[in-house]
Amino acid sequence: MDPGRWDTPVTFEEDDRGGFRTITSAEEAARALLKRWPVDDGEEFWEAQRVCLAVMQGERPAEDSRSAFLKAAAEAGVFIRDQ
């Protein structure tokens, strides 16, 4: 079992055409932040990347990355459909 897996997935709008993506782990969140995020700056954006890495290295619990991802989404104005 993936130690970075979240108990509750997060579904977010990944583009302006209404496409949605569901994230279920710290690794998926890190990928989304690096490759699919509408901004590449911001305090919560950088913190979410740091937290996801720490979770993947076994230094923090998985739910920390979920919380950080949601904060980064709020900061970037990303619509969250399911949380």
C-alpha cells in the first residue's frame, strides 16, 4: 500500500475547458502541482510541493499533503469539485 495515499480523494478542475482530475496521493498531487497547475508561484504552492516531498520520503503523514494541496488550490483559484 502507498503510504502517501489519501483517505479521501480530491477532484479539481485542471483546465478552463471544464476538465476534471482526481488526485488520490501525495505523488499525484506533486505531479499535478508541477505539470498541471495554472500558476508556478505562491507561498501555498511551494509549501504544498515541500509537504508532498516530505510525505513521499516518509517524513510526514499523507493527509498533510492533502491539506497542503487544498490550500494551494485555494491560493491559485483552482475549483475543487470534491474534497
